Amino acid sequence: MGRNSTKNDVSERLIALRIVVAGENQTRFAAQLGFEIKRWNNFERGLPLSKDAAIQLVTKIPGLTLDWLFLGKEDGLPIKLHRELVEAGKAMTSTEDKRG
């Protein structure tokens, strides 16, 4: 996944997760998972993901792991979720390549 000055690996994984769960609609995703939109947007922009927010995500999204959120370790993810996250990451990269 591409880089810019504020995003980091965790924020890029959060964007991929949102794309898998709710498509491009950040507001719908935040509401669906019980986050204020501003708070979720801050996570996607690169502010640190809190432990409480991470636990909220893994509780509400079946198969999601803290290891993937924080460390990018994919081995604990269910195959279907892993595949969807990889595809979302590829789509993000190709979109960034077209912009750049």
C-alpha cells in the first residue's frame, strides 16, 4: 500500500478494512461499528488506533484480529476475510498509483 506524510501501516489497514465492510462510505462504516465519524477519520488519517477502538473492531467484525490491526500479521485471519483485505489493499494501491 502506498504512503503519504500522515498515513501509516495501521491506518492503511483500517482503510482496507472499511472498504471490505462498507465500501467507500466512511460515515456508514463508522456508524455501523459505533464510532463517531471524526474519531474514525482521525484513525484513517494516521492518528494512533486506541486499544479500546481496536477491541471494538475485533468484537464486531468476525475473524478480525488485533495482530492484523496492529502488526499486519495475516496468519490468524479467516481465508475469506484475508482475501477480501488483500484485494482492498490492491485496489487502494492502484488508485494511489493513478493519482500519483
